Amino acid sequence: MVTTGIIGQDPSNNLGYIQTTTTGGTLPYTYLWSNGATTANINNLTADNYIITVTDANNCISVDTFTIDIQLVIPSVITPNGDGKNETFEILGIGGYEDISIEIYNRWGDLLFIYTGSGFNYTDRSKQWDGKYNGKELPMGPYLYIIKISKDKDPITGTITIKY
């Protein structure tokens, strides 16, 4: 048996999916994924490796691994001016990662914001950086961010600019 898959990212929720096709062997097939799912296709997946075990009617087994890697869309500017647009450091796709950390620094290296926890929880705007430090608005300008999405990957760094 051969199992092939299409791996993608759902634009409506920025989570991953895997659609499989199995050929060969004797129908019917049964499916067992490493996350406990028992269907050929799975969705709403966080970034991780997923193993599928396919068994045919003759108990022949095929095992394959698929990797979901969620792409992040990181803004370059926030405008925390109360107009409801770009008010926070919202990172599209971050909800697809289990354990993350986000740090924001000023140009002198002072830590202004830190978030550690699940990416899904960071999608709550009340947990996102709002351009403030100790409740006070920060001046316009660039700020350094460091985003860690996995122990196995290098941190993502860049600048986010505050504009009013």
C-alpha cells in the first residue's frame, strides 16, 4: 500500500490539514493517526509531525509521517490609536503552535513585553502587545521582537514599528 498526502494551511483559521489517498492493498482501509483520529483526512492541526497507520482488509500495514509547518504572518507596524485597526501585535498563524514565547525590546535592550504560553491563547487580543509598557504608551519608532515557536527552530527576530 502507498499513502500520499496533501498538506496545507486553512486560511480561515491558519491551522494545518492533511488529506490522504491510499492505493494498493485490499479495501476497506482503516486509519489511525498519532493524534487518535481514525479518518483518512485530518484538519485543525497545530505544527507537528503526524504519523498515519493504514491497515487493509488483509491486515497489511503502511505507516507514513506528515509534517505540518504553519506559516506566520508578522506585521511590521502597529497603530495603537484606538481606531480598531492594527491596535496590537497580532501574528497570523501563531495559534498553530503549542508553546511559544514573544519578547519585545526597546533600542536599549530593555524588555518591554513578554508572553509565554500557547499560540492559541495569544490569538486573544487582550494577551497581545498593545504598544504600551506598564500601561503607558511608548513613543513612535522601531522595537525589536524575538518569537520562539519551537525548541527545534531558531527564534524569529525583526522589528515592529509603532505609529500613531
